[in-house]
Amino acid sequence: AKTEIFGEDPAAKKAVLAVMDVVLSAVLRLLHPLMPHITEELWSVLALDPVSADNSIQFAQIPAEVSCALAPEESNESRRRVAEVYGVVQTGRNLRAESRLPSNQKAKFVLRTSASWALAEMPTIRRLLNAEDVSIIPVYQSPPGVPVAVTPLGELHLLVAVENLDTERERLDREIARLETEVKTVATKLANTSFTERAPAAVVEEHRRRQLSFTEQLAQLKAARAALD
């Protein structure tokens, strides 16, 4: 929501705030039976009028179910894209931290991806990464030593010079070890007939997708690691 809230389009900002109001007020009402004190306090802070008996959250109606206008496959695709955007942001923040680049300092990134839809998400990614620029270059080849990490959306390169290549080697080795563990875990599950035969088909398919994604990410990281040598 930050992109629209801090943007220049008043209509977009108003729409986003309206959605946030619906969602957050519904969440508070659903949590109230379990967390009565903090939800009452938050309800009073977010309310437009002073707290009164009529404005207490305990008298608020339980939110009604809201149907999704998207078809199931469209909804799943939207969820996948959002997850990939957040994956890029989390990875970029980790790269900044490991490169000792302060979070309040602007940075430049290159995202190596062939996903055409990612271009529309660049304003959000730039804002959440506090980036001066995030370029999409499908065939980008960074020089050795540039910090790189792999996301489900593609390779993310932080355009800063690494003073100590040994530190970057160690970082990549840790990432490679983590992904090797992930690949092994998923492969073990898929090799278990009890899991593949009893689990819902969608869950098994999701594990197969994760196995493919982890394997591709691992290959890319190993290539980046080899380039340092």
C-alpha cells in the first residue's frame, strides 16, 4: 500500500486507504474474542469518533464474508506474484545488510528476470528496498564480486563493489548450503509415497514447483560462486 499512499494520485490513495480500513477493521473484530483489551484499544485509536458505549468493538458486527471477484486461477496467480515481489524485497534487504549498506542509503539493483509483469511492480520494489533504481535486464551479467542472490523471480544484483571477495565467497557458500538443504528436504518428501499418495494433489504439485525453483536457484548461485574464482 505504501506506493499508492505516498504517490501523487489522490484517487489511488483514497482507494487503498478504503481497502485498508475494511481489512484492518475486520481483522480487529475477528481477534476481539481472543484479545479483547488490545483490540478495544486499537479500535478506539482507529475510530473517527471518541470512544463511547456505542463505539465499543464489543458491539461491532462480525464482518461478513467478502467474495473474491477473481477466478481461482487468477487469484492463485496474484498470490504467487505478490509472494515473488516480497521475496525480491526480502532478498534485497538481506544483500544490503550483508554488504553493510545502511538501510537509509539509496542503492542500485539489477533484477535479471524474463517476467514481463515485474515491470509494473518496480515502483513498489524500489520503495520497499529504498532503491535509487531497480533495472530489469533479462540477460544481465554482473562483474565478479558484485553481490548477487537468487529469488523465485530471478537473480538480484546489488551494484556495489565488494572490498573483500572472501566475504562474498563465504556469503554465497552459506546460501548454497541453505538451498542444498531445501532441495534435499523437498526431494525426501517427494520420494515418500505416503506423502505423494495421501497429500492433496495441489500440495504435491506445489512441492514439485519448489523443488524445480530451488534447483534452478542453486545452479545460478553456484555459477556466481564459480565466477569469483
